[in-house]
Amino acid sequence: MNTEKLLNYIGQIDDDIIAEADVHSIKTKSAKRTWLRGISLTTVAAACLIVALPLMLKRLQAPEPVDFSALPKLSVNTEFGAMGFEGHLAFHIDELQNNNPWTENNNLTTLPVFNNPLEYDKSGEPVDGLSPEEMLAKAEEIANLFGLEITSLYTEPTPEQIEQITQKLEGASEEEIYQNTRVYRAIAECKGANIDVWKNGNIILWLRPETADLINEIGKLDVYDNFSVEFNFSYEIVNDIQYTTGFPLPKGYSFTYENTSREHAMEITEYLFSKYGAFTGIKTPEYNLFADYTYSAVLTRLQTSVFENAGSLAERILNFNFTNIHFNASDAGGLGGIRYSKTDLSQKIGDYPIITAEEAKTLLLEKQYITTVPEELPDAEYIARVELVYRTSRRDSVFMPYYKFFVEMPTMQRENGLKTFGIFYVPAVKAEFLENTPIWDGSFN
């Protein structure tokens, strides 16, 4: 091996190894071992290379294969419930933008899957959830947090109403009686505010003008994972139309759902997050802004939320889908409310291998999708965009990733030029880990 080639190899040796060799050289020199002076650079380099080669070879070795055999198979939810079809109106697909951290040019090979800790019945109500006593206790707890005086505390339905309903349904099935008498929330009526605690744990604090400043104490609710503070307390009439005013914002700020540009939505969301978002602990905020159009071509803001955009790509994807603070507009330009959501992901099933977006597109064209769009998938040329999301509806017993395709529906284009982009889902988890593969059979979910 000539000296030039050997020096090239030396350039690839870790700096830490060279530094370590240099330290040894210094120590040796201080011991007056003058015989080292006669050793050539080539010999020293060869010695360094001998030390470095095992480490270099270790790095070049392929990672050990992951054993996925213990992972249970997942059930794909093909039920959407009673609803209109999922789609968005826009003149161009580029208008339907959000800030999903996922991009097609990533190297993700696995993503985590979680059990939904709450089980819901066919009507969308939690099977278990909080008991009436727990809901009442939580309502009292929240009132005490804010120093609110409770004037009335009750459940819906009340025990008296349950008794009346039971008598009227005498002879009915147990299921019918249950559906009509189950307690679904507790209400604490307070001086200047109301508190709702729902069976699934969600909390809503309704503030009136005399207590509106409690919004500055929103951080007291950070012990709860899902809550809202709402300001739907006053109205104004303009041209015989009633508008909710919401919480007044400083001069120069106006926040409405209609005709709010992306630039203005960003400005107001940044302001609101800086003012009221500290309790979330978000250090690297990313703003999820999404809007589409009404049939009459009015731009309507659907999403103005913030999530943590730090950590690995998988962590940021989870934050985008499961943990965020959302700011609601009001009709008249004030703040309608603030909603914080942190989905319980404590029941992790495992990290599952996923397919690529290109593989998902192939499955989509093979009709292996689920959708609420009332038409068959058009030709491939109409596939406008894809992103990776987690479906998190109450009907999903597991939270798993899906590829979400935005597909232009040519038969649904409107006379004003608006295009309809229907939504089609393909499971992102590899098929061998699924109990059921969705195949479109000509019907619509």
C-alpha cells in the first residue's frame, strides 16, 4: 500500500481515534522515548488504520432485522357512521394545505399503533367512561380551581328524569331503557359561568362577560387532557342576522371563519398562542392552518391549531394528529374559544412496518380503500395529493396510520369553477398485519 492511498484512508478515520492516538504520542514523548522519532508517518498511519478498521467495519454492517412476529393483527375500521361524504372544495389542490410534518421523501419504515382506551357504542357514546358521581366530583373540582360559586349541580338526565323515563318505557328492552336513561354529562351552574363534564372526560368551561378574564388562568386546566374554554356569551345583530361576538381581541386583530386569509390566520394564531398557549409546554410551535370553500365560493377557515414540532419525524407526526391547542373564531371577529386535546396514547400495541406512499397508491387503484365519497375512484390522473395521518374517530378501536388521498372528482366540479376533492383512505400498515383488507365493493361507507 503506497503512502498516498494510506493517507486517504486516514482521512476516513474518526477524529476521536486520531485524537486518542495523538494523546498517546504526547504522553510517550514526555517520557523521553526518543526512538519514536525514527518511525515514519506511514508506519503511524498503518497503526491508526489497524485500530480504526474494526470500528469502520462495524458501522458498515447492516442493522439486525427486527422481529415483528409477536405483533397482533389489526382490525381496519370501515365504519364511518351517519354523515355526509368527506371532501373539500377548492379551485386548486394547492389551496388545501396544512402543516402535516409528514412528506413523501422520508425514510420511515415503522410507525406506532395504539389501542383506543375508550370503547364507544353504535351511537357514539362511551361504553364505560366516568360514572355520574365522578362527573359531578370533577365539575366541583373545576369550580374550586377558579373560585367559582356553584348555584346548581346536576346530571343529565337527572335521577328524577331517569325514573320517569323508566316508567314510560316499562316493558321495553334493556338496551332501549339504557339508551334513554344513561347519564352522559354533569353540569355545574355557577355565578358567571357553567361547567360541563362529559362521560368521556371532556370538559367545557363556559364563561360569561363577568368571568371572561378567567381565560388568563387557563393553565389551571393543564391537569386535564381534553378541555375547552368557550365565550359564546353575547350577540350582536347586523342586518337582522345574529352574530356571536366572542371574547374581545386587541385593536387590529379580528378572527372570523369566513374570508380569513392564510396570512391573517397565521398572524392571529401566533398571537393567541403566545398569549394563552404557555401551559401546553410547546417549545417549537408549528401552526396547522387549513381552509376550504363553501358552495358559494366563500373561503372558510376550518383549522387554526398549534402542535409541538420537535423530536423525530414519528414524534412530530403523533403530535400533529393527537396533541394540539385549537383556537376557535367567532362570527363577529372575537375569540370564540380555546380547545386543548391530548389523546391518551398509553396503550401502545407496537411499532408496525408500513408501506410507502407509492405502494399505497397502487392499492388505491386496485380499489383497496375506504371512503364516504358516493362515486367510484376516477382515473389515476385525478389523484391530486397524499398525506399520512392517523384516523382518530370514536369508531376506531385502534389508532393506526393511513394514507389519505385527495382525489379530484370530475363529475362534481361546480359551475363557479370549484373542484371537489374526495378523500380516500388506504391503511399504511403492511397487509400481513391486518385482519381485514378493505376492498371497495360498489357500496359506500
